[in-house]
Amino acid sequence: MSRRLTTTSPPAGGARPAGRRGLLSTVLGEQPIGSAFVTPYLVFLAAIFAYPLAFAVYMSFHDYFFTAPGAIVDRPFVGFDNYVTVLSDPAVRRSFLNVAIFLVINVPLTVIMSLVLAYALNAAIRWRTFFRVSYYVPYVAASVAVVGVWLFLFNENGLVNTVLGPLAPNPSWLVNSSLAMPTIAIYVTWKQLGFFILLYLAALQNVSKDLYEAASMDGAGRFKSFWNVTVPGVRPATTLVVLLATVTGANLFTEPYLLTGGGGPNGASASPVLVMYQKGIEQGNPDIGSAIGVLLVLGVLLLALIERRFVSREDR
Amino acid sequence: MITTRQRRFPWRFLTLLVGAFIFLFPFYYMLIGSLQTEPDPTVRGAFPEPGNLTGENYVEIDKAIDLGKSLLNSGIFTGGVILGTMVFGVLAGYALARLQFRGRGVVFGLMLLVQVVPFQLLTIPLYVMIVRSYGLADSYLGMIAPFAINSVAVFIFRQYFLQLPQELFDAARIDGASELNTLWRIAIPLVRPALLTGVLVTFIGPWNEFLWPFLITKQQDLQPLAVSLSNYLTTVASRAANPFGAVLAGACVLAAPAVALFIAFQRQFISSSLESGVKG
């Protein structure tokens, strides 16, 4: 794998010998047909990302409701009314608290477990391909399918409780209001870990071997060299892992919808996207739903900035 | 090359083995559970027992949600996304890697930006647009549209096209070949592995997607398997004779194609993730 990585590093992009340069090619570039090649993709990005994003912000500031296609109705500007409604709704506040609980468990666990497993995997070891594949299997399987088996494992009389015997929590995992969200956080950690292990595996190829040798020359043990060489060496990857894990957490929908039967018990595992779906589509208030969405995006951005400072703090 | 300490107690190997068990056991259990006549949540139930094995659960789930039709819908949804990505994504990837044109940097920046926009957050406006304004509810087109071009795949195509030597393209241009011709005759045959990787990366998105098709398909005969299985799970399951068995049977059918494809082409999957990880 390391061989593959080194051979595939790309040459400097777009560097090309200076050809004939007319006025037209300085304005449009040397191959203006490139614009035609990217047009479908650009139209797609505009229609599926840019426009909906702007539309969501628009809806969140207006009294917006569903109408028949083509109907012309007045949708008055209401300022921050939707945001006030959203922020004073205990169900919404609970969902944001839930995603905070989720992230506090999921992000550190993801970083630690994926780095440790990637580190363990990054050696000439027996069954290496088997391990790599097995770690990636939950990531490629559909969450809907995997949720089915977790329900079977973690229900009241499931295998997990049978094995735990008297130690089994009561009420059981998914119907216990203080355990439902942590169980979802652990499920998602487990499901996504394979992807992050691969990210760390790639990052580990870039940690200089000389540093390990220097560390062991200085008498550093295995743990010390892991802490002083590996951890700082993969810091850029850690920044990426933390960011992606946060975005995944903010997107949480399928798991609370299916694993805890719609965010139960009593909203203890409802995620913002689930509440957004319930209020925006089930109850027909897309303006409220959009306001939740906008708040969530702002939350993720803010969190990403904080995490970035925190994770890459020692670089400065 | 890599620090190995194999002589001592094999902590490394044991850690990996425990990890593999934790990752694989639920899948094994899914398969066993789908074949049990009676769900057996005891430890013994984790081992196959000849007296308790049956294919009945697969018949049951097929009766409830029409596996064939659901699989076909998943296939059309996924196939449409793959087609869109292979045609328009390859074009965009090629232009971003090999053509000098105004605005290339902007398009490249957008492509990276899109990958961190949480898609679920666009759900409400997309729902209003596609379902309410364009009336595309319960249609394949409505299902496919938001996923039509996979940006990760565009990125992968660009990386592969970048690696080709510039002389090839200079020679083609001197010969007067059109860019489309160069792409079709010269560039694409040289990046076949990238196309396979693109298909694989694109495949797991729509095949596993739940929220979007769930929102826009109310007719059961148009629902992809992920949606019909989850509807079975939330509504019908409580009334079935062996609900877990039937759900797990459906889960096996849903998970199997993605897992099988991944195991068959694991080399392409892993290298692509590594590369986008390093460079993304």
C-alpha cells in the first residue's frame, strides 16, 4: 500500500509549456472547451447545493408553508420569528443537547480508537488485508440493515443483556433515557470507524521513520514514541477526522429514527435532523425546519472552528 | 521499514483480532439470526443449530415488501447516480485536471466545499423544490437528482487524470484531435482503475441512502430496499411471527451487494480512500 501511495502522487497540476497566446486564450484560458465540460457539474452544484442553501435561509426568515405547485400566495417576511419559535421549543433544545452528548462521546472515541487501530495495522503483520477489510465492512453496509441487527443485539432480552446477566441496565439500552443517546453514539463510532482508520493509515505513511529511530535511540518506549512521534505526526489527519466526525454527528437521522423508534424515549435521543424532519415535513412547517437547519449549520461551523484551534493548538 | 516488535507478546495482533471480532460479529449474527426459526438471544443462539434453521424468514420478508421490486428500485436509483457520475463527473474531472479555462480554480474550490456541506441540512429546501415545485415525488428522477454527480468521484477522476504525462496530451493536440476525442481515445483507456474506483465510491451512497428516498417515495412499489425495509421495521414488524428473523433476512439482502462488491474490489476501495484522505 505504501508503494501505491508513493507512485500515485500527482505531478504539479496544469503546468504546461507556454503555447501560442492570443487575446482570446488569455481571457478564456487555453482550452475554453473546459468550461463546457464542467457546465453540467456546475449546473448540478448550483441546483442541488447553492440554490437550496439560499432557499433555506430565505424560508427561515419568512412565513413559508406548503402550497399546491404554481399557487401564488403571500409569504410575509417575519424577521427572526421562526428562530425565536425554534429556540424556545424544548424539543429542539433537547435535540441540540442530544447532539452535544453524541459528539462528546463519539468524537474522542473515534479519534482514539481509529488512531490506535491504524497504528496497530501499520506494520508487517499476519492477516493484514483481512483486518483492513473487516474494519471497513460496517462502513460500507447500509445503516438500515445494520440497525436491524443492533436492535436484535441490544433489545431487552437481546444477546448483550443475556451476556451481561445481572449487570444489564434497567431499563434496557435503547429505552433508557440516559443510555439511548450514548448507545447511538457508540453505534455510529463503530459504523464509521473503518473509514477513519483508513484516513489515519494514509497519514501514518507520512510520519518519518527517522523520528521513530531517533526516539528509540533516546530510549523512548513504545508508548512514549507513540505519544511523542505518532500523535504529533498525524495531527493534520486528526483535524480532518474531528471535522468529518462532527459533520457526521450533525447529520444524524437514520439511527435515532430506527434504533430508538423516532428519538425515544421521550425525545431523549432525538437529533436535530430528526426534529427538523418532524417539524418541517411531518407537521408541514418548512420555515421552522429551515431555521433548525440554519442553526445546525452555524453550530457545526462554530464547532469546526473551535475544534480546529483546539486540535492544531500545538502547531502555533 | 516499519517498526515491528513481533518478538514480544503480540499485543498488536491481539488488538487487531479483538477489533476484527467486534466489527464482524454483528454481520455474522445478522446472517445467523436471519436463518433461525425462533429468535434465540442466548449465547447458544450465536451458533448455528441444525434444528432451528430455516429459509422461512426470507419468504416472509419477500411477501411483506417484495424484495425483487425493492432491489430493482435500489438498482435503478443507484444506476442512475452512477451513470450521471460517470458521464458528467468524468467530464468535469478531466477538465479540472487537464484543461486550462477561466474559472477552473473556482470550480475546484466549489467541489471541495460541497464535500463538507452536510447534505441532510438541505433536505427541507430540496423537498420543497423537488416534491412541491416540480412534482417529482414518487419518481426515479426525483430520487436521483440530488445525488446525480458524486463530488468525491469527480475528485478521484481529477487525481487520476493529473497523473497522466503531459506529452500525451500535447501530441494529441498537435495531431489536431478534439478534446472530447482525446478524452475518449487516450485519457479514459489509461485511467480504467479510476473508473472502477469511481463506480465503487459512488455505489455505496445511493444504495445505502435512507432519508432522501424515504421522504419522496410514498408508493411502496417505487421504494428502494432501504426504505421498504425500514418501513417494515417500524410498522409491520410487530405483527409478524418472527419479526427479528424477517428484518434480519431483509438486512442481509440489503447489506450483501455492498459488502460483496467491497470485498471483491477491496484494493480499489482502500487505495482511493487513502488518496483522497491524504490529499483531501
